[in-house]
Amino acid sequence: MKNIIIYSTPTCVYCKMAKDFFQKNNIQYKEFNVAEDEKAREDMINKSHQLGVPVIDVDGEIFVGFNRSELEKAVLGK
Amino acid sequence: MYDVVIIGGGPAGVAAGVYVARKKMKSALVADSFGGQSLVSADVQNWVGTKSVSGFELGKMLEEHLRAYESDIDIKIDLAVKVEKKKDGFAVTTKSGETLETKTVLILTGSSRRKLNVPGEKELDGKGVVYCSTCDAPLFHKKTAAVIGGGNAGLEAVLDLLPYATKIYLLEYSDALKGDAVTQEKIRADKKVTIIFKAKTTKILGDKFVTGLQYEDMNAGKTVELKLEGVFVEIGAIPNADFVKGLVGFNKFGEIIADPKTQQTSQPGIWAAGDVSDVLYKQNNISAGDAIKAVLNISDFINKESSTGGYTK
């Protein structure tokens, strides 16, 4: 099973869409709220060199934003 | 061949989809997501029949309503990239490479965010340059940010930043804010916020991340530099109509000109409504209503065509 981490903020719609996508496909993920978790925010910035959410880490492959077709490829192998 | 292909998944697209499905027209709807521009709104309070709903929930409600008619309309989660005139109708090409042949097209693609088009903006997109304030404002905890644009969207971006940023500059091109008076008061009352008028943003500075912003003070005729980590761009919208360039008539704002009575465009067989059209007021409820108006007119067009063996104007 792939190790999936999503860095999100509570008000971010694209984060919700990404989580919805994981839930619908029965995919487990770990979530960090970077609005509050400063360490996770640093991790996210270091991984993505970006200041925007969501950042999704699929086994070390980094996705910025929610792109359904890219995630389908990476996660479901479609 | 379809009777109608609807392009767009905002309130207009879904309203049109529900109506064409109920009319049992042979139809398809192409949209890459549902909810439209309100998707990123924290709280929508003016969608009639719903006191308060988040943009995300609104998008889900719209999609559910449309999918209730899934047996009567082909729903394509895809993006329309081209519409071409054919001998007896149109061909709509999608990003995934599908081609949909149809007698008529209803364009309900709304608009997307206008960019500043200044050096540094593209390079630093997502590295301090922000287009979704509700998403990314929390990342500017203990940081300094500027909001460009003094309309409602700009004022709301300031509100999104207030709980997090230590200092917020609001840059407005003209000499007055345009957003709601209530929001203006809230912002003016906060010492963290400095409002700068007659400011024309000229450059966003930074290497890996945003480190500053340059603007022209049009009153004093000088260039000023601000040190900051975030630039929130809230300067209005541009219609999503590139895929029908050359096919329909546009006004100088790039909006598709549509007859307010029928929503017909200058190209027979193509209709448009909502924010992509030259409608005077850009509102979810208006877009939905105008899209339905278009569907009824398309239905008349199709019926007339089948009863007379050809539509002549």
C-alpha cells in the first residue's frame, strides 16, 4: 500500500476534494493541518518548495494542488 | 448526434443539465468539476432556498442534483478545448481527446481569475503569490502580505489574512475601495492593515519565495518597494471563452455577446449564459436562470427544426 500524506488547511476546498477522492477510492492517507502544525508546514515547504495547499506526498512523489487525473495515475495506477 | 452539448459545471451548467434531461433532449454535459467559482467560498448565503452553505457543499449539491438525471444526460468529467462548426452542427473536442457531435452548444464556462501580468508573478506562483485566499491565508502566519485589489474579493482576502498575518497592505489601483461598506469598516478599524491608493503593482520580487513587491505610487510618481512574503491577487476575472474564439462575437471585455431575451450568440446554434457572457450582473442565481432560459430557447429551436425539416432564421 502506498504511503500518502496530505498537507492541508481547514478552509481549503481543493484539500477537501482531494480527501473526498481518497475516501471514495478507499485509500488511506495521513493528514497534517498546516494552519496550526508549524513543523508540518516546514516539512511541506521543504518537500514542495511551495507555499500553497494542498500538497500531496505519494511515496515521495509530490503533487501540488488537486489534479484528479494525475492523482489517479499515481495512486490507482490508471 | 446530440441535440445539445452543455459546457460548464457551475450553477448555470447544472441548471441547464437538469432542464435538458427533464426535457429528454439527447444531451451531454462537459465539466471538470462542479460548483463554479463559488467552490472556494467559505460561506454562500444568497443561493436561493439555502440560508448558508459552503462552496464545497454547494458544488456537491449541484453534482448530486445533476447525477439524479444520469440516465438522461451523458456527464463527461472533462474539459472542452475546442468547438468547431460542421456542416450540420458542431463538434466539441475535449482535453481527453473525445469529440462530441451536436446540433447545438450551450456555453456556461464562467470566468477565472485575472492575473497581474507583471514580472515575478508566474515564477513565484504558489511560492508566495496566491490566488485562493481561503486556501492559503493560514500559511502566512506571522508573516507580512499584500492584497492587490480593493473590490469585495480583495477585502475578503484581507479578512482571511487578519487572523494570521502580522501586517497586511491593501493596494488599490484607483483612489477608492469598491467593496461592501461593512467589510471596509472592519478592515479600516484594524491597525494591522495599511490601505494604499493609486498603487500600480509593477513587479513581484523573490528568488525561491516572494520577498517583496514593487509598485508605482501614481500620486507621487515614484516607485516603492515593500518587504513581504505574500502577494494575494484579487483583481477580478476573465471569461473562459478561448475555446470558441473566432466562432462567436465578443465584447471588449472578452465576454461572449448573448441576446438577453434568448441567450443566443452571434453564431446560430450556439448559446451562452452566466459569467462567460456579457450579462450585466455576475451572480449564481442569475447564471442558473439565464442558462434555463437558453435551454428553453434551444428546445424551441430543436422542435422547430424537427417539425419543419430545417431551421431558417
